[in-house]
Amino acid sequence: MPFEITVTFDHGGDIYITDFSDEPISITPTDTHEMIPAWSPDGTQIAFLSSESYRNWDEYRLTVITLATGELRPFSDVMFSSETTLTWSPNGRYIAATLGTIFIVDVESGEASRLPVECGTCSVNWLPDSSGLIFSSGGALFSIDLDGDNLQQLTSSPLNASRPALSPVSNEVLFGSSYEGVPGLYSVNLEDLTINQVAALLGYEWFPHLWSPDGQYIAIGVFPAFRSEVEVPGGADVFITNSDGPGMQAITGDGLDSLIGWANDSQHVIYYEGKPGDAGGSYFAVNIFDGTHIRLSGEVMDRMCSYANCRNFTIRP
């Protein structure tokens, strides 16, 4: 392959990793139920949630595995659920875990503190210096310091803002919204709080929107909205656009395509191509410049991941 990539995901209550050169490898015990893996910034550890049984959907404990040794470290007495998100701080010292609020877990001490916010199933981004976070709550975006001070509202509630994503190279925070009645992607500048439209998505709904590692492009997973007249081959597609908005185009074909993430070269987008009307599919990488598609997964992984049985993919930094 013209690039290196390693991913982690959960399947059947275990955490797996693969670099697509062979079959995925399970890295967690078989007598417990694990899900929602998240890479540490240096790629040496994976955080995930672990429970004695999948039936205990709200009794998951945060755990970290060190890949080189296989050491498992459970953290804090706080129990999390299947709706929790895990986000490492850029310096690798903390993990933000959501559960109707935001808990900050110190990876060195194992202690957890709760920020004074309510945010439901909120999305969280860290500031580049790990001093605070950006999160969504009640249709607005907010920032807050790591110690819980300086809560600031970044957007007004009528925006219905969601899924904030801070640019890796600027102070622009990307988010989904229906600002002024136009659904799409918008950005807010952290310095002056000005809001700009990045991409109008009339007739579409979408799941993730992800910056390329170099901050020059945005990948968007889309599907047609209810009763929409837009045509999406296969039922779902992946678009890219320049960081400032113009030039949006589809980069996947006629499958039921869902966005996984970016390769670290900022040239390849990883996606899953499902077969319309079928439970199967395969994982691909597409070069955003020349349109070349590379199949990543083999038959074993394709069978393993059919019926959407592989979830919560994240790519090693």
C-alpha cells in the first residue's frame, strides 16, 4: 500500500486491531465484554469500555491497554454506558468520557473528576494544548477549561449545532447545523466567534464530518434525508470538500458507502462499501486526488464485519 494504516474496532464484545495485511487480532480478554476503543495520541495505548456482560449496558468501566505489553489498567469507579464517548487529550494525560456530563480521567493517577456541565450524548473536542474542551449541549457549542472554569457559549442555541470538530491547523471549529434554515456544515472561529457556512447539504443528512490530518480537506458521510429528492447512489456516499468550503464532490461509487476516517497522509479516505440489498461489504481506501480505490479488507474480515458487526472504527494517529 502507498501508506501505512492500523485501525481498531469492536466486534462481538472484543477489541480488535488490524493493519489490513492479515486477519484482525483480538487484544482483549474473551470472558468480558468490551467496546468503544480509542487510540492514545502516540498510538501506544487503546482506551475502551469493559463490562462483565453485554447485558449490563450501563456498567462499563474505562480500561486502557498498553499494546507493547498487553497490560490492562482499569480506571476510576465511575460506570459508563454504551452511549459514552472516549476522547484522549492531545498530550495523552487525560481521557474525556461522557455520560450525560463530562468526566475527566487522569491516566497517570486514575482519578476522575466531573465537569460542571450537562450535555446528554455530547461530542467532545480537546483544545490543542490540552487546557480545555469544546463540546455540544442543547443545540449550542461551548468551551470550558480542564478545571471546570471559564465556561463560554460559542454559538447560540437556535443553531442546533452538533458534532464539533476543531481544525488541526487553525481556530476554526466545524459543526453540523441548520443555520438560517440551511442544513449543512458551518464553522465558528474561536477568536471572534464569527460563523461561516462551509458546505450546504440541502436534502441530505449526514453522520461524521472529519478534518484531514493536515487540515486542508473535510470528509463527510451523507445519505438522503427523509422524502428528499437528492440522488445518492447505493443510499449513502462520502463527499470531500476544501477546508474553506468550495469544491465539494463525491469520492465513492454506487455502494452503501460509510466514512471511516483519514489515513495519516491526508491523501486517502477510508470507507466501508456496503452492498445495497445485501449484508456484506468491504473496506476501501480512495485517493482523493486521482480517484484510485484500494481494497483493504480480505474475505475473512468481510465475513466478520457483515451485518454491521464491526463498529467504532478509529485509525491509529
